[in-house]
Amino acid sequence: MRKEYAWVPGFRYQEARAQVLQSFLDRPQFYHGDAAVALIGVQARINLAAALSRLAQ
């Protein structure tokens, strides 16, 4: 993702990326269908939280 936005200054990229990731985390669910939510919903939240944590460093 970062390579596609290499022209954006680092601090701006981090701010905007964090906002996008947080907007995903704020959703009650990412996937439609109970099977998808059960199988990958929890892991998706873990991955998004980890990505946000890395951006904050």
C-alpha cells in the first residue's frame, strides 16, 4: 500500500492510513454471512489492530 502512495509525505500517509483502518475497526462487522464472520472476523480485527499499532510507532 505504501508504495502506491510513495508521493505522500510519511506523516500524512500514517495519519490517513490510521483513519482508514480505524474506520474498518469501528464497523460492527466486516463480512456478510455468519460463516465468514465466524471464520475470519476475529482475525481481521486482530490484523487491523496490529497494523494500527505499527503505524503509531
